[in-house]
Amino acid sequence: MRAWTWLAIGHLLTSIPLLLSTIGIPLGLANLKLIPISLLPLGARIVDAGDAGAFHRG
């Protein structure tokens, strides 16, 4: 697995106990909002493996 997959799983597992406590609810929701950001960071492009040069072509 890639590093960002483990980061997303970590955010998910961390948010569960936080959401169970009253004080931790805002932090748990913030952790859930970080999951999509960790899976697709800003500025990242997803291209096919056969078209790896597409990034350099623009």
C-alpha cells in the first residue's frame, strides 16, 4: 500500500474514538475531512501508467 493510503486509514481510525467523546467530536470531524485530502493531495494528477509522459506534455 502507498503511504497516503496508510495516512487515510490512520485518519479514519483516529476519528472513531474522537467521535465517541463529546469534546472530541470537532476533532473527529476534522479527521474525516482530511481523508480525501490525504488520498489526493493538492496539485496531484492521476494518469494511466502507459501515459506517464502526459504530465510533462501539459
